[in-house]
Amino acid sequence: MAVINHTSIWKYSTRLLLRSAVVVSICSVVTCITARGTSRSNFAQNPTVFADIPDPSIIRVGSNYYMSSTTMHMCPGVPIMKSRDLVNWHLVNYAYDTLGDTDELA
């Protein structure tokens, strides 16, 4: 039966932790150096659209992307947005202005 030496376990875990810290530090430095060489416009940051956009549906038509979203009972409804890079979106229009004015929809 092997005897567990707590000192050796502590030394091993300390070495492992130090190695992990060194790797994380190196990766951080490389990321900073890489980020300095590129323009800020090449980076996307979440959220890309500052709005509540549940259940997005996105399609591509040529070089343009179009996104629609669920609006439930809100009017105008189903916003349609357009982008060329999936980061910068602008509102094109809505699928409808108002829902039908009937008792079934009340």
C-alpha cells in the first residue's frame, strides 16, 4: 500500500498552479500584443444589438444578412434588420404596423 505524503501533494499542486498562472500570463500578453496591431473595428463585442431580440431568425441574401425577431403582441411587430458583417445591424422596417383589430386578438 502506498503512503500518501501530504507535503508532496501540496508541492505538486503548487507547481501545477504556478504553471497554469504562467500559461495564462503568456496568453494575456500575446493577446494584448495582437490587439494593438489590429484596429478596433475588427472586434465584435456582445451584445451586438442593444435591444431585446428574442428568437432571432437570420438569412443571407447575397452579401447582406437579414434578421427578424419575435415581438409577440407588440406593435409595430416583427422588426427586420440588415447587416453586412453580422455585427453592425440597422433597422430596415417592420413586418406589420398593427395586428388586426378583432375580438380574437384582444
